[in-house]
Amino acid sequence: MKNLDEKYMRMCFTLAKRGKNKVAPNPMVGCVVLDKNGNIVSKGYHKKYGQNHAERDALLKLKNKEANGGTIYVNLEPCSHYGKTPPCVDLVIEHKPARVVIGMKDVNPKVDGISKLKAAGIQVDFVLEKEAEFLNRRFIKTMTKKLPYVVLKTASTMDGKIAAKTGSSKWITSEKSRELVYKMRREFDCILTSSNTVIADNPSMSQTKWRCVLDKDLRTDKNSKIYSQSNTYIASRQNTPLKNGELDLEAVLRELYKLGIYSVFVECGGTLAGALLKDGLVDEIYQFIAPKILNDNNGISCFNGDNINEISEAKNLKIYEVKYLNPDILIKAALSSF
Ligand code: AOF
Ligand code: ZN
């Protein structure tokens, strides 16, 4: 039973991923329906923000109540609230399955589908909870913290340097890696960068709907390429509170969330990267590492910080993907404990 449950839950994950980049800030959800003999009778998924939830998509395809006495797999607890669509849990109960297998409990405080299922006499089981949470890590963050999901990209030598002491940095990683970065940007609502990066590199960062420049003292040139795009938010001391003399980074992220920005890709130098990390505002790091060693203590580090005496104070990450891009590597690592 457990193996079969895992098999069908993984099928839900695969279906759910078809909604990637189309459903945010809502979760990616897939659903698989078995009849009482264990045959798949329907599948569905959440296709686009505001459209039918996965359970509704799957169950509406059934003509003859084939789920009666069967099993419904869904990677997120069925909803019980009236949102853009009526509660999925009512539709699930109408179909009279014997069992509902869920990946993770919904973190949306409006939702309590599990109690309703149990009250209707339906057996509820959980399977692959950690994987289900990892799949919807962006949804969990935005729903529980009301902050965008933050991924910080950095590209360094093998000794963790993003530039020589003179600022010389072109190029550390290969063209192939840099092209991959352009593609990655499309998976985010906003690119966040610093005035230093705008001044040093004059990037256009045109692949996302939004851009945000942290420019406390409004030092950047208004003719910089990044300002030729619409939707560029400049955080400065005029619109953002200060914390220890610097822009309060959490306040900036809250402001971005209010603008409807649910995911942020940070591309910046060591100062901002180190500050975001120190404030606990980073969810993931994408680190490109080139097969180069600078071999100079004064080279510029990926993450600037200070006052760390013990290795036990280091940030712990979980690497979930390593890609050999030849000649570089890409490490994707999460800071939360998935
Ligand atoms: C989805 N897709 O497949 C499931 C969701 O904004 P609404 O009315 O569509 O409701 C969104 C909430 O519904 C969402 O935050 C989550 O708690 C729950 N389940 N949402 O978009 C789905 N199953
Ligand atoms: Zn629903």
C-alpha cells in the first residue's frame, strides 16, 4: 500500500509541476483518482492562477461516480473555503471515496479540509509529506510569511570570489552559465539588485515583470538600462526605513510583496548578498562555481559579513541539485530545513 501510495503521490507531483510559473502565488497541485478496484479513472491539476483546483479538474471529468469506494490522491489538503471556486472538499465528499491520500496539510489558515473528510467517514492518510512541502516551498513561504520567496544567485571562483580586489570580474563563469541565468530569471516575478551592481555593470534585467534597485542615496544614473524598463521599483531612504544606517531589507521585501511580487531573484555583489543572508531573508542560493582559483585574500567574496567566531555559527544549507555545466557547476541549495 505504501509503495502504491508513493507511486500515485509522485504522479500528483508530476501533474502539479505542469502548473509551474502559471499558478503563483497559489500552490502547484495535482490529483489522481482511483476506482474501488485500484484503476486510475481520472487525473487533474491546477493549470492557471484562479482556475479550477486540481481535485475539481480531476473529479469533473468523471461521468459515472467512478471514485465511489476508491482513492483520491492529492498533494495538498483539499480546500474547504469559498475562494475563486467552491470548496473542493465538498466535491470530494460527494464522490464518496473510501480514502483520500494527501501530501501536505494546507498552510492557508482558511483551509480545514481534513476534519471535513474525517467527519464524512473518509479515511485520510499522508504520504511523502517532506517532498510535498518542498514542491510548494514558495507557496508555504508567501502564505505564512507574507514575504516573497528569495533566491540569491552568485557566481564565484572555487575560492568563493566574485571579483578581484580591483573589481575585475568579467568573466568568471562561462557564457553557457550566463545564458542559463537569463533563463532562470523568467521563473521569478522580480530581480533585485544593488546600486553598486547597476553602476558597475549597467544590466538591463529585462526578463522579469519587475525589477528592484536598492539605492539608498539615489546614486544610480537615471539613464541606466534598468530604468528603461517599466516596473522598476527603487528603494531609497525616501521610501524605506533604515536599519543600522542601511535600508531595512525586510521592509523592502514587504513592499515588493504588496506590489504582488511573490518571488525575487537576487543578483548582486557580496555586500547585499551578505546582508540578506545575515538578516535571514534568503530562502535559496543558486551558486555557479567556475574552475578558477583567484588565490588572493583581498579578492571580493560572495558574502560579506563579520564577527563569526565559531564554525557552528555558519549557515547550514541543504543542497538539492548539482548540475555539471562544463566547465562550471551549479549548486542549488535551500536554507530552510526541507
Ligand atoms: C489552488 N489550486 O489545486 C488547490 C488550492 O484563490 P483560490 O480561491 O483559488 O484558493 C486558493 C487556495 O486554495 C490556496 O491558497 C490553497 O490554500 C487552496 N488549494 N489552490 O490554487 C489547487 N488545491
Ligand atoms: Zn480547492
